[in-house]
Amino acid sequence: MNAIAIDGPAASGKSTVGFQVGRSLDFVFFDTGVMYRAVAWAILEQGISSADSVSVGRVAGELPISVSAPRRDESDGRQATIQVGELDITWSIRSSQVDSIVSVVAANSQVRQELSRKQRLIGLKHGSGAGGKSGVVMAGRDIGTVVLPEAPLKIYLEAPLEERSRRRYREITERGKAADLSTVLDDMRLRDQVDSERAVAPLRPAADAHRIQTQGITVQEVVGRILALAADVLGAGPASTGDKDFPLEGSQGIQ
Ligand code: DC
């Protein structure tokens, strides 16, 4: 199976690095956090409290989430297009309201059961090459431990809380939104705590994960290290597909 699992806390670099690794190897890149965010977005829309675990679990089972590679005309910085039915929620799932409830939603055992089952199917399909690409890079919190424990290459990215908060602050302000660094830091500390202390599939490195500290090294260096490991473990080398912008063409589905 050609699968690379990348786990780690918020803003540790998973999607920036994972996207580039996917592009270099001509693997699909799939950021699983978008599914938890889509459920959080949906319960806000429907006025359901994140504490109502039965209703939240039901939403996770029913929500028609789709994830696809962006079309070439969608050049607004997105790595994937996230839809619920026909509605494009790619940017709505990045709101501060979603941020503030998503870790509670992701701690719901029914939600995890629904989403990790779907994620595993996506991982198995693309990891076997059945999706038209040579493999898959999956990013999340529990990919190496729960979703794809058989992935031959597992990476765990880490960086101190302060550094990750600065990255998230930059990300928000670069999108033209106002933010306060100390609030971002407090929120991130809380999310780290909920993600790593939850009963089901808590954030932790798999025993056989390669841990990479991302503070003080460039994205290119992290990507380079993972590509070297991929060459070693998977025998996978840079794709000869030239200048493709995205891991999948046009509106091809990731799931
Ligand atoms: O990576 P992110 O910030 O978009 O993730 C959103 C939330 O979903 C976060 O609280 C962690 C959770 N998550 C998870 O529990 N398991 C995953 N595989 C991916 C994300």
C-alpha cells in the first residue's frame, strides 16, 4: 500500500507539508480534518448544540460531504473543494465559530466512528492506486493509530504551542481577518487539550511514527525529509508528471 500518514497537533504543518509531498509523488493529498469541520459547520447551521451528542452523531451520519480537487479556475489558495451537497463550504469551515466547537465535535464517538470509517475507505482506495493516482498522503490526528494503522510510512509533526499559535495567527491575518495572538494561543492550548485527552482516538504519535520537529526548519526541509523516507520505505520517487498543479485534475473526487 502506498500510504503516508501524517499526524500532529493543529498548525504543526500537516497540510502545508502533506500537500507538497502529495504533489511531488503524484499521490492524492487528503486532509481529514475538513470532515470534522464540515460536521461542526452543519450543526451551527442547524442550531444544534455541540453538547447534544446524539444529534451531532446523527448529523455526521447523514451529511453529504464531498471533497474534490479544486478546478483550475478556483485559484483562491484552496487545497481541496469541500461541499455539502451542491454548497461549497471550503472557506466557511475555517470560521472562528467552527474553530471554537470542532474539537468537541471531533471528541464525539459516533462522529468519529462515521468519519473514520469513510476516511479509511478513501485511504484504502487511493493507497491501492484504484483512484487513479499512485498513492495517498492522509493528514489528521489518528491516521497512523486508527484510520490507516497499516500505512507503511507514518510521520508525526510537532512544534511548540507558541510557534504553532504564531503560524495560525499569520494564517488568519493573511486572509484579511482580525486576530489577537494571545486569544489564538489560548484557543489552541484548549484544542490541544481536548484533542489529546479525549477518550476515543486521542492525538498521539503511533509507536512506529517518525517524529519531525518543524520549528526552525523550512517547509522544504520537512518535505525533503519525508520524501527521503518515502523513497526508502515505499520506493516512491518524485512523479514525472511535470507541472501538474494539484494531486487530482479538475473536479475529480478524492472520495
Ligand atoms: O486539522 P484541523 O484543525 O482542521 O482539525 C479540526 C479538528 O478535527 C481538530 O479538533 C482535530 C480533529 N481531527 C481529528 O480528531 N481527527 C482527524 N483525523 C482530523 C482532525
